[in-house]
Amino acid sequence: MEKFLYQRLDEKNPKINMWFIYPAIESFAMASLGYLAIYKDLDLNPDIFVERVYTDTKTTLLNPRDVDAIAFSVSFEMDIFNIIKIFDKYNIEKKASNRKEDDPIIYAGGPVMMSNPKPYEEFFDFITIGEKIAQKEISNVLKDKRTKKRDEILKLLSEIEGVYVPKYKKEKIKIARDDLNEEIIYTTILSDKSFFQNTFIVEIGRGCPKMCNFCLASWLNIPWRYPPYEKIIEALEKGLKYTNKIALLGAYVQGHPRFDDIIKYIAKRCEKEDIELSISSLRADLADIGLIETLVKCNQKTATIALEAGSQRLRDFIKKDLSEEQILKTIETAFKGGLKGLKIYVMIGLPTEGDNDIEELYELAKKMKSKIKELAKKSSNKHFEITLSASTYIPKAHTPFENFKRFDNKTLEKRINFLKKNLHKEGINFRVSSIEWDNFQAILSICEEDLSDFLIDTVKNGANLGAFKKTLREYIKRGLLDETVLHQKAPFNDTKVHSWNFIDTGANQLIKKRLDILVSDLEHIGSV
Ligand code: SF4
């Protein structure tokens, strides 16, 4: 069942039909704030009839032949497999250059596309390099799809700020940014099919002022923005009319200037009602006891904190401003506040990482475990668990680490095996992502060439890990893909202009400065 949290139009006399596709199953789509927020705008546009489509959609209301435009909301690199499968399922021409006058105009948006559109650009007539705000003008141009020539529409689209039309390349494209003072993003449809069933999610911040060197969420969202307290409370009130499950979302939720007031407000409501609150991730240096107690009072059992690296040296190098003392203090606060556990996120294979950094991560995990044992002796809480959740480092375009590629599989495997073996002995849960899938994501994140044929062939070969490895081997053997796309080829201080540099995030100069500092640090220690 679905509950719309806005007043839908009674009737429409649309000029065009559109599919808004989330390239994954419905439950993920209905949990995606960006997808739901843009759907609401399309749904409220009298000129557009819009149908939501997912990978598990059995039958569509619209016949594919009657669809004038198709938009994809892309959250993850791997979604591209599903996009290609959707093209096959509905018999849609995969490459934009082969589409005919009457074919639908197909575009995509989302952080993956904003950061590095090059690998995918042959699939789409245009790509949205911007946030939700760009859609308004896009809709205004697309509505004339039936009365204007395809090329005329594409030219008009290329004039919109934050729109990239590969056929009409521009020297610079500025990211179109939403004004969060004007509009706040929250769940617009509550669905019992959502991955976060009947949960009202509200975005309380976009971007992060901490600007860790690897972090796309921070470097792509400049300046970081927080909606006003009043708008957040208004949104929460709206959501609480329909559900008792609420979640606060943001890369750095505690950075909101009135975060304490928001928590106090929710805590007060929790005293009178049975409210379930969850928060995406906490900064380990800011987890104060009041916040933890509120989370527990509002039924949150565990929380996630991100350390990224185990050694102080490496945390400093990646600019994660976090000391060991703060980490251990957070464990104590989480324990005393009444949580049942903490998920601790780390990355393996960060630039400059050595075996010693991994050993220090293991030592830190042991210290966390002994801290918990020590606390448990004096408490009735005997079931507090920590889980180390790791993924391997994936370089991202538009961050100061964009020139720092991945370690080879052997080095990563060795370090992961060391942690698996030793953490297991200590009774510490350890989960880790797949090195090969992370390789795949890394290729898509930083490849500066078109990858459409490679991706189509990977889907033809099965769209699984085996297919990816097989296709990658074939392409490298035939000289169609450069092996060094994953591993270091150029020096870190390479001043080459990247294919993604035409996208102006507002931080291109800052990235250069940060990179100069990193290189000079490395020269100092003799690493370049
Ligand atoms: S603190 Fe977290 S969200 Fe902020 S820049 Fe660092 S990794 Fe990104």
C-alpha cells in the first residue's frame, strides 16, 4: 500500500508520457529520497503523465511505443547493468546516436552520473549534472517533445544549467544546486514495500564540511547545506501524522547548526509516543551521551560510525580528523547510553596504506573489544557487540584522491586475510566487500573513456562477477581497455586535465591545492 504525503492533481491533460525508472527493485526505489522527490515534481506537473518503473515491474501502464521520455535515477555504479537489461526488456535502442526521431529521449541523473558521466554517455541523450532543481527546466523543454524536432529539444536542453548533452558539448557545466532554505527533501510516498518500510526519511543536511580526501559526498556537494530547523520540524510533524518511524539523513547529520535542538524535539515526542528514530551515521567525535540516550529511548538499537583507517598516520593523511582517544570514548558513550552495538566502518587499501597500518587497525579493534569487556564488568549490559565492516578503497573523480588508484588484488587479499584471521580469534565480527566488485566500481568511477561496449558485453556474458572478469580480460587482451585504469600509472601529482574536469563542482582549484599538499607530504617521506 502507498500513502501519498502530498495532494495529487485531480486530473491532467498531459502533453507527453514519461517513464521514471529506478534501475533496481521497487523496495529500493521507494526508499530513495532523491527518486521520490523528483517523482513528486513530475507527478505534479500538469504537462507530464509519469509512470514509475522498476526492475521488478511486471506490466506497465504505458506501452513502450507511447513513451516520449525516459529518466533514470542512478544511485550506484552497478545500476548500469540493470539499465542495459531494461533497454533489452522494452526493446529500446541502447545507444543515443542510433535513436530515431520518434524514439523516447532518454536521460539519467544522480551522484554517479554527476561525478563521472564519460563511461555512460553513449547510452543517454543527456545527463543531468545537477540536483533536483534542474528537473524543472528539463520538464519544461521535454513537454514539447511531440511538437518539436528531437535535435531542437536536445539543443534547448544543452542550454540549461546543469544539463550535459554529449552531442552538444560545452566547455564547462556548473552543477545546478538546490536551495535547501527553499525546499527540504523528505519521503513523499510511504510504502509498505519500501526497504525502510513505512519510514519517513528527512534530509537534514547535504554535503559535509569535513572534506576527507576520498569522500565524494563531501566534494560533490559544495557548499554543504543544511535546511532551517523550522522546515525540518515541519517535515517531521507531517511524517509523524502517518507513521511512527522516522529517520534523519545526511552525510554529516551532526553538523546541522541546530542538531541538538532537533534531537531534543524528537526526544520530547518520544516521551509521549512510541517513536522509532534512526540516524544514518554518527561522527565518532560527536557522539554525546544525550544523543545516544535519545536514540535508545526512540528504539534505535545500534549505530554506525566511520573510522576509515586504523592508524593515526593514515587517518591524518586522508584528513579524517579523529583521534584514538575519541574513538574509544565513543565506544564508552555508546555502551553507557544503552546501545546494543556499533557498526564500525573502515576502508582497506587507502592510498599510502602499509601492512603496519593494517596491524594498527587490528590493535585498535582489540582495544575497543577490551574497553567493552572492562565496561561490561561494571554493568548489566553484557551483550554489546562491535562489527567491523570494511570495503576496499574506491577512488572517486572530483576528490583530492582522484589520482590515487587501487592496490593490486594480491595486496588487498593479504591485508583482508590478516584481519579476517586475527579478528576472528578475538571474537570480533568482520564483514568485507568483494575486491572484484570494488574493482568494477572503481573502473566506472575513474575511467575516462566510453565504456558502453564493455558494459553491453558484460551484460551479454551474464552481468555477474564472472562476466565482468571475463569481459575485462578480453578487453585488456584486445587492447580495448587499459589495464592501468585500476592501478597506478601516472604519478599522483600528474597535472593532466581529466575528462570530468568540464564539470564545475566549485572545488576544482581547492582539489588542486589539496593535491599539492599531499604530494609534498609524500615527497617529504620519500613516497613519490
Ligand atoms: S566526515 Fe564523513 S561525510 Fe564528512 S567528509 Fe569525512 S567521510 Fe565524508
